[in-house]
Amino acid sequence: MAGSVSFALSSRIDARHVRMARAGLGLSVRDLAERAGVNKATIVRLEAGMPVRGATTEAVKAALEAEGACFYINDQGTICVSVPARK
């Protein structure tokens, strides 16, 4: 199909991934901070696109994945986040 785009699992996440996954999972900033073992202000900084340590980003990614989020990106930089359907 002409113009089709394929996505691959993303090994890295950015602010957009975090915002979309957190919203899709119905988590508050506090919920995500607790699950990732970081301060609420760290989540706010990460979602604002401000720099945070790589280990912090990985902890947030792991916490979101533990809740069922999957992160995708294509070669043009378009991102997609998949979360489980709510019951």
C-alpha cells in the first residue's frame, strides 16, 4: 500500500510518550511517580521535556510498561503509545 507507515517498538521514550501513556492508563502524576520510585516534580519535568537522568527515564518507562503500555516510533519520528483497553 503506497504511503503506509510501519512502527517498531521504541527502546527510548520522550515527554510525549510519557504524557500519552499516563493519560491512557488513567494514572495521576502522583500515581506514576510512586510506581517509578521518583518525585512528582520529576514526572512534571519529564513530561515538560526538561532533562532528567537516563536512569530516571528508564524507571518511568518500566513503570508504564508494568501497567501495560507499549511504545512505538517510526523512522520519521512519529510516535504511538498502546495501552490496554479499560474495562
